[in-house]
Amino acid sequence: MTFGWSSDLRVVLVTGPIDFRAGVNRLASLIANELGRDPYSNEVYVFRSKRVDRLRLLHFDGSGMCMMSKWLEAGKFIWPPVQDGVIKLTSAQMALLLGGMDWRRLEQTPVKKPELVG
């Protein structure tokens, strides 16, 4: 599931559910007017449905707006908790979320910061 996104692409998870009848123009308007963000920036916006079994992604690729929908045949997307109005995920957790897997099961191994060699 890739659009050929660049490595500096930012992912914005929109915290509230949307009406899945909304099209590209309505979602771009929501991004600009309700989120105060630029829908034509180097960001992909991820929206969810009330049923939590559907995601919609919106991204401007430089030549046009791309919209992608994903519906799970079984189960629900595990949506991260909102803390201080923000959702933070690592890229690995995001890949699991978009894959319909439980991103909370990703166990991160703590890595000790290397000490300077003198």
C-alpha cells in the first residue's frame, strides 16, 4: 500500500471519525478549515470511520490529490489514544495500523545510547 511517498513525508492521523460519504474536496476543506493545515503539503492525512473498520487517506502528490480507502473484511483498526490532542506513532506502528494489525503488539527493544569513546 504505497503511493511512492518520499522519506520526509509526514503522516497526520485525524483524531475524530468522518462521514465516509465525504469526497476529496470535503476532506481537503476539513484539513484546511478545521485542522488549520495545508492539504497540499507533503503530508498524508489518515481519517477513520465511526465503525473503525475503514480508513481513508488523502495526499497531494505534486500533480493531484490522491484518495485511498481501506475497508477491513473482518475486525477493526486499533486507533491510538489521543494524548494532549496528538497521536504519535513510529513508522513501524503506522505500518501495522494501516495493515489492520494491532500496533500495540509491537515490542520496542530499548537501545542504550552509545558512550563517546575517548
